[in-house]
Amino acid sequence: MKIILDAHVLPSPCYVVDEGLLTKNLQTLSEVAKTAGCKILLAQKAFSMFCLYPLIGEYLDGTTASGLHEAKLSRDYMGKENHVFSAAYSDAEFDAILPVCSHIVFNSFSQWDKFKNRAQQWKKSFGMRINPEISTQGGGIYDPCAPGSRLGVTAENFRFNALDGLDGIHFHTLCQQNADALEATLQAAEEKFSACFKQISWLNMGGGHHITREDYDRERLVRIIKNFKKKYDLEIYLEPGEAVALNAGFLVCTVLDIINNGGKIAILDTSAACHMPDVLEMPYRPRLIGAEFSDGKNSKNAKNAKKFAHTYRLGGPTCLAGDFIGEYSFPTLLKPGERLIFEDMAIYSMVKNNTFNGINLPAIAIRKTSGEIHVVRRFGYEDFCSRLS
């Protein structure tokens, strides 16, 4: 990826979303939707930069939410189809969701029984999440089909004769995967749940589809959707999150200090724990412009191990001993005051960041297609204080 970004004109740290790269992803998704005859929604859990919702709404059919606040964000800034799923709704939350959302998905028949009467007083579309019980991603905390999962109704517990009032079925089993994983999931879903597909009007195939990734098999995806639509005459939804803003965002930061303890350590003004928590949770290693991974640990495609002469462990300013982003090699020595730019920092960054230790949140900026940088939000003490009492 080649980007011309003058990091020194930005506040530090700062998330930067490139409007041109985002638009390229949106165009790809829109073309898939048109070719396959399906609808594609933004999963807000991955990317909720609402100042860009008008742009996203030009290409996508709406959003999905994981709760009331995301649903309200969609209503206020997108204004298109507004789907919501939650593992369980409280009474107050459900009453607030009813006037906001167009599609409401339940996680159990007990919740459907509880809310059915008041739900059907509204002209909304309701669905049930299923669990096809097929793990295509290797397990772990991101696998909704792992044994003992709390997400989706298994075939053993599914009430095939209790679909009155339910219009759709939803499943979400993928994580950063290709079309072959969807095909395997659909086969398992058909084997277990085909009896209900003739009783509904839509099927939501969830998220985790890395449709905008270079090696994603979009032709296969289109073929899968077309064949399924023809077989069951259903409206098909996809709800990718990462694919919408994949590789469209950056995190600009500054080297604060260089220390030595068994090797050089660079202390940055950005934190893995606060500003890119998936680095520690997944874990993974983000790419860094002008540098290479210095080893293969916890990093994907780390083919250029120790390519450059100067190696540093990059860490944050917090008191967490393990607040390290990773080990990178550089062609020249790092110096305090130098700016660094991490790649693919739009997704699961702004939505998951935090103010642990009182560390300030990064500013948020847009790089317009003209090259102009527009800082849309800065944060300070008031934002930290407002989260406490």
C-alpha cells in the first residue's frame, strides 16, 4: 500500500481514515451486492465513525447494531435499514429499540416468547439467530460456534414449529475469512435448518466476510448467494464490519523516548492497551510504514524478518508492563520526536479504545480525496472525566 501522508501536520496520536481508500472498499461491496442480488450492511461494532455514515450510506443498504446505542447512531446518522442483534435484551432496552430499528433479531425462543406480544404491535421484521455448530476459524474467543457458545440456537433446541411472527434467520460464524468458509457454513446450516428456510423471507449470513481483501474470492461469494437465493427465494443480507474500512485507516503517533533493557525500547505516545486493544487481545501485529516485523511472532505475513539493521520494541506510556505493540526493525535509528504511522487502524480501534491510566484518546481525522486533512475530533480531560463519577 502506498500513501502520502504528512504525519507532522496532525495531532499525535491521531487516527486517520483515508476517504479514497474507504470509498474503494465501498465500491467493491456495492458491486458485489448488485451482482449477487443481496443487501450489504455495515456492522457498526467494527467501525462506527458516524461522520462518514452519509458516504457509507451512498453504497450500502444500512447498518447492524449490537445494542441500543449503536442502533440510535444508525438512526441519527445513516437513516437506512437498521438491524439489531443482542444476546439478550432487557425490558427497557427492548422498548427503546422497537421504534428505532427495522429488523430485530433474537438469540433464543425464550426471549421471543417474552417480547413477542409487544413486538408484534410494531410493523417491524423479526428474526432468530441460529448456531450451525461449525467452526471454520480455528476456535478461540472469536468463534461463535465453539462448544458451549451463548450465541445462536442450536438445531437441538430450535423450535421449527414456532416461527409464527418471525420473518428471518440470522447466523454469524466467520472472522476475517474467505468465501469457502461461508460455503461450508451454509452447507451445515442447510443440513440442520433447511426446514425453516421455506417459512421465512430473509436470511442474514452475518459478518466476518473479508470481501475487500485482495485475495478474497468474490466470484465464489456471488455464486454462493445467487444459488441460495434461487433455491429458497430469500432476501440475503451480509453484514461485514472490517471489510468496510479494511486498510483504510492509520494511527499516527510520536516516539517519546528510547531506553535500553536487553535491547532498544521505544516509548510511544500511543498504547496497545488503550488505542489498539486487539493487538493484545487477538493478538496480532499491525504493519508500520517504513519498518518491518523483526520476528514472526504474533504477526501475519512477517516474511521480512530482521530486514533492517535497527531493531526496537515499541511500547506505550501506560503502567501496564505488557503494553507492547511489538518488535520492528528500521533502516535508521529512531529518535524522540519522530512520527510513526501504523496501518489498518480504522477497524476495532476507535470502537474499543479506552482511557486507562487517564491516557488521552487519539484525535480523529479524515484524509479527503483531495489530500486535505480534516481533524474532526480532539479529546481531552473532559472526555476522560465524563466516563467516571
